[in-house]
Amino acid sequence: MNATYALPEEILNKQAKPEEIFSYLKKIYEDMMPFDRVLGVKIESLDFDDICVRVDMKPEFVGNFVKDILHGGVISSVLDLTGGLIASVGVLKRSNGETVGQVLDRFTRMGTIDLRVDYLRSGVGQYFLSKGYILRIGSKVAVVRTEFKNEKSVLIAAGTSSYVVG
């Protein structure tokens, strides 16, 4: 039994199938990362072509109590975790022949190198969606572009981030 993922050895040792890994990633991001649980992260979509993360507005997330707008730290956190998820999917695309355990182990070695956030508008909304795509992925580093929008598709912030992937 692997304590990190609480999965039996027979699952960890079988060849990784993308659908299975997507399921594990969803569980990791929604249930296993304590800070993501505080944010209430929900993975709206997760496949090779579409990754979307949702976070609902909460009173605890207000950064400007006079205008009732979202704190910039929440925005940057969601952009960062979205970028990490996108980079993870990029790693998964390159994992031909690896076992479930090998792929999941690669995810544990990933981390944010750099994050730049451009705050474009006030964080007003009932809920927010974060999406993005890989600009470039190599054997060591992935560079990702992300966008943070409210439920009316108003672009609130954009991010560019890099992640160690190898």
C-alpha cells in the first residue's frame, strides 16, 4: 500500500490509463490538498483538451470589504493550482508505458518555479472559473498560461507560470 495515495500495490503497478489518472488528479486536487479544500476547489472539466477549475465566492475570500471583491491572493492561488494541474496533464501526455505509481510519483516531484499574475479587473462574481493551456513543456520545465474569469466570462486576471516537471 502506498501511503501517499492510499492505493493498493496492484493498482500502482498497472499501466496508467489517462481516464484513471484524470480521476486520481481530480481526487488529489479536490480532496487531498488541504489548501485546495479551504478554497473549495472543484474540477469542472479535466481531459487532454479542456481543464477548468471552479471556486465559489465566500465571505472569507473578500479582500476589499467595502466593495465586496475577491482577494488577490485567492486569485493567484487558483491560477497557480490550475497551472499545476495543466502541467500535470502535460506530464501525463508524455507518460507512455508508465505505471499508475510512476505517473503519480512524478506528480509529487512537480512544483511552481515562477508565477506572474496580471490583475485586470476587480474580482466581482458569484463563482469563478480558471482555465489555461501549456505554452511549452520540456523534460524539466513547463510554462503555462491561465485565465481567471467570473460566471459572466469577464476576464479578471491572467497568469503565466512555470513548473518543474522532471
